[in-house]
Amino acid sequence: MTEAAVARKKKILIVDDTKDILQVVSRRLASWGYEALVADSGEEGLRLAQEQGPDLILLDIMMPKMKGRDVCVQLKSHPKTEKIPVIFLTALGLADHVKAGMDLGAADYIVKPFEPAELKDRIAVCLARAEASA
């Protein structure tokens, strides 16, 4: 890997229909040294994932029109985005919800409300895992 690649800020795409979540999480990501991309719908998230090639995607499940699960299925079925780790970041916290999300190919599943330190740690683990398997 080149020095430029090592020095490049990791891009994280946040897909959530709640403006407050987009603002809070994007500020946190920036403070942790990541480049935050935001999308307020599943459709916008898919477009940005294709165009920007983020290193990781934080994806809400409950969104109008296109649900997060559908976004994840489309991401995992496209060669350009299939290897991008997806962390579901959602209020749906039952064991069945977590299992369903992981069965779709998610790298992790975090239930809202969440602790920022937990989010930071889980992102770091997912990014390290993705880098190791690249």
C-alpha cells in the first residue's frame, strides 16, 4: 500500500432519514478523523456508495420508500459495492432484527441509542477486518 493510501482519510457514508442523526454522527466521525458522507434516503445512499466508494457504510433500517435492508441487498449484489462493510445503525434491537441484518451480509449491528465510544470501536474493528481481507 502506498503512503498516500495510508494517509487518505477513510470515508464513511451515513444513510439515515433523521437529520439529527446525520448531523451528530457526521460530526463525531469528523472528530475521529474520518471523512463523513451523508445521505437522507436509501436511494441517495446507493447513489453515493456507487459514486464515492466509501470505506464503510452506517445504515439505518427504518426509512421511508427504500428500507435499509433493501439498500444492503442492493449494495451486496453489485460488484462495485459488495465488499464495503455495512453496519446497521437502527432502533430495531430484537434478536430477530439483528439476525436478519447479519444474514443480509452486514458487518455489524448497533442499536440506537448507542454510546459514541462503542460506535468508534466497532467502526475501527470493521475497517481493520475489511483491510485485512482486501
